[in-house]
Amino acid sequence: MANINVSEVAVQQYVERVVDLIEPEANQIYNLSIEEAQRLLLEKPDAMLGVEGSFALIARAGKTVKMARSLDRPLRYFLAKRSEGPVLIVASRIDTIYDWLKTEGLEGQFHPSYTRMVPAHHVVEIQLVGCPDPDPVYTRFFTPELATLPPDLDRIGELYIAALAEEISQWLERIPSNEPIGVCFSGGIDSGSVFLTAYHVMKKRALHLGRLKAFVLDLGNGPDVAQARSFLEALDLGLFLETIETNSDSLDAQQTIRIVEDYKPLDIESATMALALCKGIRGRYPDWRYLLDGDGGDENLKDYPIEENPELTIRSVVHNRMLYQEGWGVGKIKHSLTYSGGLSRSYTRTYAPSHYYGFSGFSPYTRPNVLAVAEAIPFIKLTNYSVERLYELKGEIVSRGVAKLTGMKMPVFPKRRFQHGALSVDTLRKKLPFREAEYRKQFLSLYQ
């Protein structure tokens, strides 16, 4: 028998590798340990809805890798080639993946468009079997039923805000009793309902209300400050308002693009305001950690101007499950593998700014139990395909729900985007020109 060189066999052996760069402390799982959640991901992927809280997870068994995330967490992956086998890199950010590849001399394989975003509410399964790579397999784990509630706005509002209150209550349970709570606040329907619900839950749980603040951004001549003050003073809660003033000259779209890792103009505008607010809070309160916001409220109640998007009609909005949360959906032509779709893509406008400044953010409107109530609303019966009626529903549903829960009559103001409330639209356009092609060019230049 010929002598076998063991070292030569080891060199020839096919070795796949997984590099997990997810920050474990960013997971906020309520009912399971990380290890238990990973085991569930491997063994029962369709049961991931049972993981309560916020998560971005990866689990491996041999050559099989599975990944999943909640709507409020980004999760990306990239598959690189090595002579000894493939390496899968998983992280929350594109630049984290790129930096790791550089340390291994593999950056020549990289382009940001080759990274992949795990779509929210799906388990993604990858087989590390070499070249050619098989397509990922997607298993949906959250499929809320559509239009199952009666067309009763009082009942819908009650269920919707009750679900919101339960999510906020669970979150508050896990925050140390000495930590302050901030709400990113404009006096709009979403941030207003989150603030009032948090106030109600804290009061009911006998938590010290002095911990609570409503932070409103003031970049000069924006309407949100007056709206926020009017909202809270109408309920004799004006003492909770705190204005964060900053100079509009500090707005920097290039910095936003680098932090958010995207180039969609509306999201860049919103994220730029979020960065200004988070920077202002951090400058004033170096140790502040916990922030609440109302992101996801517009998506849940379909409160976006349909006429601004030529791809949409009211029929597409009310007939497609979670259209604003997931875009057109996995496997559809217009679904971006690099970015996902809907809020599954654009949530980085909220997550990245707060994370960059060291905050632990929470968007209770993104939780599945709240989404499930929203998807159960009979929008077709309530609107009869009237766009105007659709736009009216959100204020009616939320204000009725807040009244039922708290006994307070919540002021309802016309919808206004975050970026349009912090400063005037004319000033915004001068500071942040609305040009997607230019933003995309700036993003790609980060990797040239």
C-alpha cells in the first residue's frame, strides 16, 4: 500500500466556513436564550414566530446554514470563494462584511450589490456546497390573515392599540428601573400614540414618570415643534416635551449614506433627521440609552400617498399582504435581493442612526402581534377603494384606540413626513437635493 501524506489529504479536504459578525448584544429576545432561538431556527424554522422580541440570528448544521431576522433588524450575508471551500460572512452591515474580506485578502470578490439582505419574516436556508452555489430557500414564518375583523372602527382601534400597549409593556419590563425612556416625537399620529401608550403603561405599572421624555427635533422654522407642543399641551402633558435644537448646516447626506448604506432619497432624508436628533440627544445626555419611536405605523395602516408612486394603485395596496412592510415580496421580479423591500429594506433609516449613536431603539409598531391586527383590518369594506377614505382611517383608528386604552382624546394632525417637520421643504431641498442617481453614486464610491 502506498504511503499517504496526511497533510496533503488535509489540504485537499473541502472546508466550508461561516463567519458570524452579528453583534449578539443587539438581540432583544424575551422568551428564549440565543442558543434556544438558534436551535428553533435549525429544527423548526416555521416556528420562528414564537421568538418574542427583536432578533437577527444565524444557525448552522454541517453544510446547512439558516438565517432569520425580525422586521426591525438588518441582517446581511455574502458568499466568498476560497480554494479550500466557500466562506459565508454574516453581519448587520455591508461595510462590516467588506472590512472582514479585506483582512482575508478576499476583497477583490466584493461588490456591495453582491451582498444579500435576509428578508423580514422569512428563514433563509443556504447550502455551502461549492460552485455553482444553489439558490437560497425561503420559508415564510409570519403569514397574518387578511381582513378578518368586522368593519367596526372602535373595535379595530381597541385591538390595535391594546397590541401596541402589550409590546411596550414587555419592552419596559426588561429595562432597568433607573434608566430614562425617550420617545422620538413630532406630535404626529404614530409618535403621539406611542408616547401616550408608553405614558399610560408606565403609569399603570407604577413606574416613575419622571423617566419619560418626548424629544422633538428643531432645525429652525420646522412645523414639528409647534405641533408637538400643541399635542402635549392639549392633554396637559407639556412638561414632558424637550426640544433638541441643532443647526441645519450640520446636515450631511454623504454621512447619512455611509451610515444607512442605501441611496433612496426619502429614506436618506428621514435618516438624516434621525441622525440629527440622535446626535443632539447624545450630546445633551451622554449616558442615555433607550429610545422609542413610531416607525412602522404608516406601513401598518397604509398611510402613504399612493399618487406619488406610479407603481401603486389602491387595489394593489389593499390586496397585497404587508405590501408596505415587505415590498412586492420574495421571489417577485421587483424584489431586491441586495436590499429586500418595503420597511424590510428601509428600516435602516431608523436602526442605523440610533445604533450609530449608541442607543437601543424600539419600534413597537413593527412587532408581528401589532402587524397581525393591522392586516386583519377589512380595508376594502371600510374604503370601498376610496383613496381619500383610506387616508382618513389611520387617524380614526388610532385615536379611538388610544381613547379606549387611556381615556385621553388624542389630537390628530394631518400627515407629514419626519423630514418635512424638522425644517421647511424649501430648506430641505437646498440641504438635501432629491437625486437618487447622485446618492447611488456616492454610495458606490465608498467601495471604489
